[in-house]
Amino acid sequence: MVSVLIGVATEQMVSKALEEAVTRVSKKLVQGKKLTDAETAILFLSYVLKKVDAVDKSVDDLRLDVDNRFEDLKTYVNKRFDDFKAYVDKRLDDLKTYVDRKFDDFRTYVDKRFDDMNKRVDDLKSYVDARFESIEKRIGGVEQRIDSLEKRIDGIEHRIDLVYNEVSSIKTDIIKIMRELLERAYGVKMERKTQ
């Protein structure tokens, strides 16, 4: 916990120091004075850090957009499934009412045609089964698309991790170069701080 607090405090101090250094270098640049290598490195470091912040924000925005789209898709699929289920339930209720009425009105006819009625019920069962299979296939397709999106997001996160690692490596190299330049310029050995 203490190391995290020290890391945050160090990062804030470095950020503040970098802001002040960029301000001084910018004033010097506006005055038309020639910049040293260290001052150029400071401007470059400031630019890189701003780009990293922009990438972080883009990733957060992309993640939020994907979450929102996933929720919209989930709501859409649930609504379509509920609508279809209500439709099938109503059709089954209507059919039951129809069969009950026919059974009461035409008991004798139904007894004679029992085999025909069984066939109709089997046809209805096949129809309903086919409809449910169709729904399951559609849901499977949606799940595949969601899996594909998750894989794409994983790929993007991996690429962002690679970019972040590269930026961290560049940052370390720039700090090392700046330390060496300061040591050469002032002839003082700089202590290395661990984060």
C-alpha cells in the first residue's frame, strides 16, 4: 500500500515537474532561442505522455461503447424471444380453445376421426419444434457474434498492452538519457530512485 502511494506521489511530482519544464522550454521556443537536446527530450516526453493519455481515453470509450452495444443486443434478443413466446402461447391457447370447442360440438365426429386428429397434433408438434429449433439457431448465431466481438476486444486489449509497454520502454530510455545529459552538464552523479 505504501509503495502504491509513493508511486502515485512520485508520478504526480514528475508530472508537475514536466509541466513546469515544458512551460519554460515553450517560453524559450517562443523567444526564438535554440533548444538543447534535454529540452527537446522534455517536449517529446510531454507529447508522448499526452498521446498515452489519449489512447487510454480511447480504450475506455471503446469499452463503454462495446458494453452499451452488448446491452442493446441483449435487450433486443430478449424482446424478440419474449414476443415470439407470447405469439406461440397465444396460438397454442387459440388452438386449445378451438380443439375443446370442436371436441364438445363434434364428439362423435372426433371419435371417428381420432387418427386424423393425432396426425394434426403431430404436425403441430413438428411445427412448434421446428420454430423452437429456428429460434435456437438464431440465438446460436448471436452468441457466435458476441464471441467474435469478445475475441476482437481481446485482440485490441493485447495491442494496447503492447503499445503501453513500448511507451513505458521509451519513457525509461528518455529518463535515462535525461539523467546522463544532466550528469554531463552539471558533473553531478544523479541518484537513481526506484519506483
